[in-house]
Amino acid sequence: MAVAAGPPEAMVLVGLVGLTDPPRPESKELVGELRSMGVRTIMVTGDAAETASAIARKVGLEGATCPPGKIPDDVGPGDFAVYAGVFPEDKFRLVKAFQRGGHTVAMCGDGANDAPALRQAQMGIAVSTATDIAKSAASIVLTEPGLGGIVRAIEEGRSAFQRILTYTLNALIKKFELVPFLGMGLLLTQHAILTPMLMALLLVTGDFLTMSLTTDKATASQTPDAWRVRNITAAAAILGLFNLVFLVAVLVIGKFHWGLEIGELRTLVFVALVFGSQATIYVIRERRRMWSSCPSKWLVLSTILDLGIALFIATTGILMPALSFSIIVLVLLGAIAFSLPLDLVKAAVFAQLQIS
């Protein structure tokens, strides 16, 4: 800004005042964190290209600056790191262009002119000092100064995705193991291997465990998540078949080695399904090895409750023929031992099918 003094007809330049709007101190660190999470950061501003490029260098944005003029309709996130001199409608069109390319877009803004783009983006983020219009258009409103909440929001979203993925895998695995097992049980025993009462008890014990998954300490992935339905279904089918082997082995041992009658066999199958389900949950809750992280206290408590219910009603003969305590303990130890090779199979399958 130029400063002059003197009468209007003879003003003299006395100096220049430099004005700057520096980036927040944490901006460079934030951009680095987002990059490590597989998130590409792009600057979109109405400022001049020279100003935008200077700020981009300070915060660690790498890439070219879009030439002035109309933004191409087929532009992608990797084409430019800085878009300068843009109008409010250009921000909206830019978000739509990225989305047409199959990208998930988060837009961060603070002004009324950012509202259309905030609304269009899958994740519209309004900063704490944003206008009311921007906050109304956004899906996330930061309550603290700065942009650190963006990283926390991504981490929380990815953790929630992992919990949902675990729930989905668990539900699919049960479908792939239970239906064939019921058929094989009918062939081996010439009887329905589960009664309606046992099915109801399985639903009750299973619900405690699946509900507790919402509290589990899920590890956020290091890269953006995506629903690869075919891969998830294939992984569930493979793990379900391995669980089927365990269940059939327990049934065969119970019938031909221990000589159990049909009533006792049904109790044996009940406890095998309960114990096997527990083992499966602890295997699939982690994308790495199952001991990579500790489960939540509610997950552990639900496991203790489920095991207690199964042991109590199976040994006392409530709602089913009683089974000896030693046999139940052997099945429990077998489920624990089976979880180790199942974990190896899971790790290989998840790596091959890119489930992380």
C-alpha cells in the first residue's frame, strides 16, 4: 500500500506499507499429516497467482499453479496444487470436476461464497470463524481455532469405517459357514442339528458381541478407505469355509469319537458356534495380526458374558441336554487353537484382496 502526503495537487510518496495474511503456524504440519494419510491438499483462492504460490510454498504444497482463465472441465486433483484468481462458482465447478473423476472431495471454507462448494463436497468443513451461511452448508463445523480438527475428523471417520467393516465381515462369514453346516449336520446325524430354541439362544449371545463392536478400538487405516464389495465378500467366503471345517470337525468328533446322542450333539454344536464366533470376531477385528491392538473393555466384557451364558446353560442342562464340563472346555480350547491358523489365513487373504 502506497502512502503519500501533501496537498491534493502536489502529493509526495513517502513510503510503502506491506500487508500480508500469513498462514496459520500449524498449516505446514497439517498439510504433511494429510499427505501421509493419502489425502491430497489443494489451495483454491481468489487471490492473485503470485500471492497464492508464495503461500503454497510456505505450507508445503507441491505442484503447479493453474494458469489464469477458465478451469478445464476434466481437471483432476493431481493436475495442479494451486488454483488462484477463482470466482465462487469456480470452486463449485472444481469440486464437481473432481467428483466426476471418482474422487471423494472435502472442501474447507469460511465465507458465504464458499457455501455452494461446501454443500457439493462429500465432506464440507467450515472453520470455527466461518459465516453462518458457510456453517449451514457444511457437514462438519470445527469448534476450535485452526485446522487440526480436519485430521481428527478423518481419523475418526476411518476408525468408524473399520468398525463397520468388521461388522460386515462377521455377518457375511456367519452366512457362509452356518447354512452349509446345517446341511452337513443333517446328513451326518439325520436330524436337524439346531432346534429353534438353540437358534434363538445363538442370536441372543451373538447380539451382545456384535453390539460391543461399536465400542472397539479400531485402528484407522493409513490410506483412504473404499467399499470393495467383491473383495470383502470373497474374504468372508474363504474365512467362512475355514470356520465350517472347524464346526464339522467338532461335530464328527462328538458323534464318532465321543459317541454323543443327538441331544448332546446339539448342545455340542451350540457351544462350538458360540466359541467359534468369539474366535472369529477377535481375528477379523484387526486387519493385521489379531494381537496388534487391545480390544475395548466392552468387547471383553461381552465375551465373558457370552462364554458364561454358554457354559452355564450347557453344563446345567437348561433349555438343552447337559454336556460334560470337560467336553465344553475341550471345545473352547479347540476354538482358541483354531483362531491362530485362522489369523494366518486372514492376514494372507486381506493382503491379497487389499482389505486394510
